[in-house]
Amino acid sequence: MTNINMTVNGKAVSGDVPDETLLSEFLRENLRLTGTHVGCDTSQCGACVVHVDGKAIKSCSTLAVALEGADVTTIEGLANGGDLHPMQQAFNDNHGLQCGFCTPGMIMTSVDMVNRYKAEGKELTSDAIRDELEGNICRCTGYHNIVKSVEDAASKM
């Protein structure tokens, strides 16, 4: 067992966990933040994406003990009180979700993508969005409305 300390969604948290505990498990089981989904346990589907120190990572393949002192943001921490993050609002407005299972990971990946492209001054095209979302699998849609959602949010972020 190892005692870990990190900030999750702006709040200091700690816990004693076995060394092999994955971040996704720590978030879901220890902190009861169930918005982070686990779809494949192999880092293939992207449903588990969260931000660690501002960068998107797949939490199903990251050990919680490796994140001592890290700043973690989950889908639950993205909104500002009752106001949805622009990406969350865009997914809602543009029907970028169907069953919703992949949505938290899609949104977290997309926020990171838009932030990186804006910081680098690069143009975020629909082809770039599709390429960037390659590590996120949606089994319900053809990605058209997801791309449309990201484009909409990018104009508001």
C-alpha cells in the first residue's frame, strides 16, 4: 500500500492504495467519480481520458501512485459550477453523443486538442480533429456530429 496525494478537480485528495491501482480505478472506486469510464482496459478506446497537469492521458493505463502531487481534472471538474464547459455544451447542442459511454473521454480529449492547437497557433480542421480523435472509439456514431461539436466548441474556447 502506498499513500498518494493529488489534486482532483481542484480539491486535495489522498488515499492508501495498492501499488498496482490504476488512476481510473482510484477515481471511480476511491473517489466515486464515475464519469471516467473504462471500456477496454487496454488503452484502446479512450473512454477513460482525463487531464493530468493539463494534458490528456488514458487513466486505465496510468498507475495512481505515479501521479503523486499531480493535478487531475475529470469530466466532473470541467464545468464551472452550473455552467457547462464550451465543449460539453457543444456536444449537447450538436448531438455529439448518443449512448454517452465514450462522451467523457471524447470531451476531455477534445478540450486538450483545442487547447494545444490554439497555443501552437495551428488551424484545427475537420481532418485534424478526426486524426486527433483516432485514439477514441465511439460505437454509436459516424463521428460527423462529434467533429461538428469540436469545431463549434473551438470557436468558443
